[in-house]
Amino acid sequence: MNIEKQEADDRLKVIQKKLMYLGLYDAPAMIVIALALFSKFGHDDPASIHPLLADADIVNGSLAIAIPWALFCVYKSIKLSMEADKLKKL
């Protein structure tokens, strides 16, 4: 019993570390999404922040990359959180 509890605690530590890194991996995608949405809907002159935000092709391309990236991070976070929840119930 004690060995199983120790293994579960070790696995929980690994999961917490992975979740922390997933948050770091997800941050650039969220920043790109926020800038793209600002460019599309938020301001009359998106070039006031950066000239590339005025180009619709670049904004759409960045959304095409950032949204799947963010969705993958959300998927992995949910999967790891479910595993952590199961381990906490042991």
C-alpha cells in the first residue's frame, strides 16, 4: 500500500510539472490569438501596434496556427487533469 501511494505521489508531481509547462507552451498561442482578434475586431488601425497586423493574410495565417496549438494544449491539460484526479482518489 505504501509503495502504491508513493508511486501515485511521484506521478502527481510529474503531472503538475507537465501542466506548468503546458501553460508556458500555451501562452504564445494565446497572445497570438489575442493580437489577431484585436486586429480583426478591436481597432480601426491595427498597424498602430505592429505593421504586420494590418495584413489580413498574416493575421489569418497566425490564427490558423495558433488555434490548433491552443486546442492541443487544452486537450493535453484536460487529459492530465483527469489523470491527476484519478490519482488523488487513490
